[in-house]
Amino acid sequence: MQIAKPTKVEVMRELKDYFFITIGLVCYSLGWAAFLIPYQITTGGTTGIGAIIYYSTGFPIQWSYFIINAFLMTFAIKILGPKFSIKTTYAIFMLTFLLWLFQVLINGSNETPPLILGPGQDFMACLIGAAMCGIGLGVVFNCNGSTGGTDIIAAIINKYHDITLGRMIMACDVIIISSCYFVFYDWRRVIFGFVTLFVIGFVLDYIVNSARQSVQFFIFSKEYEKIADRITKETHRGVTVLDGMGWYSKHNVKVLVVLAYKRQSVDIFRLVKDIDPNAFISQSSVIGVYGEGFDRIKIK
């Protein structure tokens, strides 16, 4: 059986994914190296476990992260598929390198990381670091990647159950954060850890779900055929034509029904205006769209 060669479009799409995964990892590792580690703040995931080990023993966080994920990846390959596993493996190696690199750049010759925001700014460092980590994770997940650890567990469960990634990761990480009490014997550190976890989960959900927000259009126009053709060709979204009747005019009309991603709204408005400036358009947000071209239906 001959394996089909990937097309140029598929290759470019994969390269684009790896580029944005790298950008997300840079944001994530910088949040850790610049804000969370210097202020001794932890959170969930294997990076959080690595941070706890680092705070208690001085063992580099990046090596703890790498060792734990090397173990977890042995279980993920069969379940999540080769494409996900390849990207996750790339992310694990790249994040290990970036965590080391940014610590070297920020720490310099100092044995202890410098407090960039100054002493006593633990809470602000917690918020900034968590926001950067959440943005980084969101970008990575949107490109079908993962940073490993509890992200792998969350991605496996999300594949079969309709549970948001942020909430799943949060459920997996409560024990990890609570365990940092036995390192510092300070409940403030535990609270900071939960604040960090909440912010990461919130930002992650926002980034992931904002890319999937969908809208519904009802378009009334005499040029419905031209509009339908251009929407299909230029936005690659399906169009359904309904028969209707204006009750006031008693004239028969054609109604175009279009479901699209929110980011495609401007393109649809522009092409409709180019064809028929007098078209009547209704746009509304929809909670979820499932089926071909959108999210897959996932129920128990």
C-alpha cells in the first residue's frame, strides 16, 4: 500500500502549527523563568512538580519536567495518535531547552533568580506569570500540540468527553499545588499556586474557545446565487438556501443560512456588500456548532 505524499498546503499548515507552538512555548517558559520561579510560585502540571522539586532540592526544573514527560509519553502515543504525539514530543524537547535558556539569560551569573518586579511583588508576579503561561498553553493547544504532563491527560479525556481543557487540567493539578505546603509550610504559597492555576485555566479556555466561536447568518438578497457561490468558494463554508415569504409584501424570497467561525464574519460581510449593498443580513452568536467543518460531537 503506497502512502500518499503530503500536499504543499498540508506541509505549510504543519509548518505553521510548529511555528505557533514554538511561540506559545516561548511565552510559557518566559512566564516561568521571569515571574514564577524567582518568586517561588508553583502551579499544576509536570512543570509545577519540577518547580516544587527545584524549590526543595535545587534540582533544575527543566530536567524534572523532561524526565516525567518522557515517562508519560509512552502511554500517550497509542491513544492520541502519531500527529499529536510528534508535536507533543517536539514541545517537550523545545520547552526543556527554553526553560534552561531563559533561566540562563535572566539569572546571568547570579545563583538566585533576580526579582524583576522588586521584592514583595509576589501577587503581581503570580498574575503576570500565570497570564503568560495561559496564553502560551492556549496557542499550543490551538495548534493541536501539548506541553505534556497533565496536558496529555486532559487532551486524552477531552478527546472522548465534552470537558473543557482548562477545567480538566485544573482538576488534575489540585494535589500538586497543595503539596507545595510541605516545602514552604506557608499557606500563602498554596494560595498563590491556586490563583496561578485559576488564571492559567481561565486564559487557556478563553484562547482555545475564542478560536472556535461561531456565528450564524441569515442573508436575504435577490443575488443569493452569487453570494452563495462566493461564500462557498472564498470562505469554504457551507450555505443552505431556504424558501421564505415576506408577510408584508407577500413576495417569495430566498434565505441563505450560513454557519461560520466568528473570525470569518468580516469576510462574509464584505463579499455580501460587494455583490448586493442592499442585502438584509442577520448575524447571531451560537453556543456550539458540531458536524463537518466544525467541532466533533462528543458525548458519553
